[in-house]
Amino acid sequence: MTNGSDPPANPPPLPARLVGSVYATAQGLFCLDTRDQFVARALIEEGRFGQDELTMLRLFLTDQSRVLMLGGHVGSLVVPLARTVGAITVLEANPDTYELLRINLALNGSTNVTAYNLAANDVNGPLEFVLNTVNSGGSKRMPKERDADYFHDAPAVRQVPGVRLDDLLVGQRFDLIFMDIEGSEYFAMRGMPGLIATTPVVVAEFLPPHLDRVAGITVDDFLAPLAEFTTLVAPSLRQTVHGLPAMRALLEHLCATGQGDAGLVFHRQHITVNFLS
């Protein structure tokens, strides 16, 4: 017997809900939201996604490498990469996508992955987040400019927990940091100067519209946390440049021509990437 303040001994079950559909792909088993017309559609129709990014990332990794991935989405890169590295720490801010990520990590036995439903930021605390569905990978912090392009699918807007990574991952060190977080890269870097200082390779998506419309920053702002790095590899241009002035010129060129890059590589050493030459 219970009194009025005690919970029921057998609470009523919640109704079942459809989370996603499971597909066997060349990259593993994935539970996917079929409304997504980008990553999910590619996995369903082609059986793979992000092969160029995976090839590029593996150039800088070994089976012992520790990787920090910001923007894990449904795990299309995390799951296959986890098979070839030592450990991955991944953040995914979108709570709906994070649910799929956790399912996909379980489906593929990715036991060397630690996942957080958090947004990498320069301060600790909640932030407004736009949850897109047609391109769920394009979900992002509330843009500085509320461009109609970011709200074309009538997305929900929620508060998500933001965190400084130097506070979350105290004492940890990574061999590579990967960022695909739709304009939040600058804020993430401002929140992890300690982690960046001990990381030899940082890879970041670079989309010129996100600099001013989402983050409200300049190329110099973007480069400031990476000032100690020596080499910049731009796969989209098949170019490798060295030194801060050359890096700035390359990013200004991308902005002037409206070109993005899925993964600019910043390396502390003076290197040449032959497969891009």
C-alpha cells in the first residue's frame, strides 16, 4: 500500500514510439531518421557517407590514437573510425540525433567510444539550438543572423547544455580533434585552449556563410586559437600551405569564392600531404 506521496508500485508503461529504421550499410548498422535527406539518405541509397573524410583522417591516426569528435551526428564517421583507433570521445548537441548516435554505437559494438549529449562552447551553460530535420546534420546554435535558409524546415528550437571542453575533459589529451559543428567551431576552440595546446592535429569544417551569419566572426577570429599551427591542408582545393599569412590568404580565398571545406587540416608540424598534391 502506498500513501499519496509515494510513487505507484507499477507505473503505467509509456507507449512505444518509432525512433528510426535500421539499415545495414558498408559502414555498419545504422538506425536512421528517414526524414533526413543528406547523411541518412546517402547511407540508405549508397551504403556509405564521408569516405573522403575518413580517408583523410586516417592519414594522421594509428590504432592507438585518441580522437575527440565534435558533432558526432548519427555516427556515420564515428562508427567506422572507432574500428581503427584506440578511443573516441564524441559530443553531439542535438538530443534527437544523440539518441540515434547512442543506438548506433550499441548496434555496432563501439565500446571504445564515450558519447556526451552536450554542445561545445566557450562558456558553461544552456544555449539555444536549432534542430533541423531535412538536414539534421545542419542543426546548429541559434545563428547571429536568423537567415531563412536555417529555418526552411520549420525546426524546433530547444535549449541544450553547453560546456567548455577544458572543464569537461580535464587532464585528457587527444591525438586529433575533429569539428563539424555548423558554425560553433570558433566557440568550441575558445573553450578548449588547453586541449588544443597538446593536440598535434585539428580538423575543422569551414563554411564561409557560418562565419558571419552563425558565429559573427572574421577569418582572423577563426584562426586565432590555431596560431601555433604550422601547416594547413585544404582538401577541397588540393592545397597545402604553411605559415599564418598563407593560412589566412587561403581562408580569405574560400570566403571570397563562397567555397566550403568538409575538413581543413591544421597540423603543428611542417608537412606535405602527398595524396592531395
